[in-house]
Amino acid sequence: MDVFQLTKNNLDEILKKYPEVSEKIKAEAQVRYKYNEAREKAKLDNQQEAETEVEIVREKLKVVPLFQQCDIGFLHQLALSMKLCIFEKNQIIIRRGEVANSMFFIISGEVQVESDDGSKIYAEMGQNSFFGEVALFYDIRRTANIRAKSQCTVMELYKDVLDKLLKEYSGIENQMKAIAKENYDLFQKREHEIKVASSKNNGETEESAYNVEATIFHLEKVPLFKKCTKIFFNSLALHTSIVSFQKGENIIKKGDEANEMYIIINGKVQVVSEDGSKTFDTMKNGAFFGEGNVKRGKLVLINLYRYLFFSDRLNIIDINQKF
């Protein structure tokens, strides 16, 4: 192995000629000192200490679409600027409806997206997952209740901290804002679809059941997407649609052009024979079908807000049809 080596004595000599660089290095050292001081105060165990080393956090941030194209210098400063948080088991991290001004990145542990009363779990997220990134550029409110399922080590990035950092990296700012704008437009579209779906089911299913985190949780269970990256799942979730079906409505039938996949969020569907006289299977919340079709077309997230029972003239999928 070959490396470049720079000794402290050589650096000190050079810095005498470049005082502005010397000041910059001192500022960097102060930031790193505060970062490590926060880690010491948190009384981390050996595993947590290793996972929160700034170089490790810097590399982990690359899974966030917003930061994917950023250079290593920016990511390094970003990692140093994040706040280390330890959440104990069952501690609430964010509540739905709160003003959002930061994003979270999970270093270790697991969190869960739950209903307002805590009785239902809509999704779970673990190491290297993130949430709340839209709040870094836009004024929004939290769309979910998120609680620590176990003790969690989390890095939090505040909007004002990112704004300050971007002033030093103007070339990255426009690129990041373009990505944020695209994600925000998708977010707004999805929020509208969620409100429509929620109003149709008369509030029987909370809006948190449809949010991005819950969608990712379902998508990760589809074999077709096995071993895909966090970036992929986040993008995929934002590009799904929410569609509602009335009781007795036909969803798909044998012979239809196949270009969609479906995931059941609320309700039941039946797999029946062509004449509707036989029921081969019943699928409930979390089930998916048509996943073999998405390679040729769009992906659709379905909200079935009523139980579906089909008359003789309706059918969904022939039992012998392959997806």
C-alpha cells in the first residue's frame, strides 16, 4: 500500500505563509472538538462510538438522495454539523402535525411509524434509514408519529445549519435545491392523494398509513425489490400513487394489459374464477399482486378502503394467471 504523508512540522511551516488557511483549519478543529465532546457526553458504548465517527457518518449520508451527488468535502462538513441524539425505547421522536425544521438519520436502532393513539404500527425503519428531509428546504408539518422501537442513535440536521453550510458551497446549493423541488412536488401530490383517500374512508384509516415511510416499509417486502438501496426505495415510494376502489369494483381481470402492481393498504380483495363462481384466495392489508408487471410500466399503490366482495360478473385475477 502506498500513501501520501504530511507531518505536522511541514504543515506548520507552510501555514505560516497562508494565514487564511491556518484560520480555516483552526475553525475545523474547533467544530470537530465540539462534535467529539457531544459524543463523550452521550456516554456511547463501543459500537455507538464506532458508528458515529465523523468519517463513518459522512459515508452513510450518501444514501440520502438529496446528498448523493455532493462532494466529500461538503459531506464531511455536513456530518460535523449534525446533532447527535440518543432516544430511549418508546420515546417519541416526532409527532404528526408538528412544525418540521430538521431531518433525521438513523445510525443504529429501530423506530416505528404509528397511529396517533399508538395502537397501530404502519412501518418500521432501521440503520441507515432517514426521514424528514423535505423540511430542510420547505415549511411543512410532520406527516407521521415516529417512536423509538429500541434505543436509537440518531443524527439530526437542522434547516438553518444546512442553509449556513450551503453559503460556503454555492455550487452545490442549486443542484440540491433542484432535487429538493422535485421531491417536494411529489410530496405535495402525495399529500393531496392522502387527504382524498382519507376523506373517502371517513377517517377509518389514519393518514400516517399512506405516508412515504409506510410505503417504503411495504415495498421492502416485495421480492422483486430484494436488496435494493435506500435511495431506490425512497424514490420509488415518492413515485407511487394512491388509488381507491369501491366495494364490488373490478380491479383487474384475465386478459387485461398488465403494467401495474398493487399493494393493499386497507381492505380485502378476492381472487376469483372468470365467471366469479369460485373464490381461490383472499388477500388483506400488506398483500401485493402484479409485481411481475412493473418492469413494463408504472407502479401503483392501492388504497382499498372497503371490503371487496365480487358478484358473478366480476373477477380479479384468474388463479392460473402468472404475474
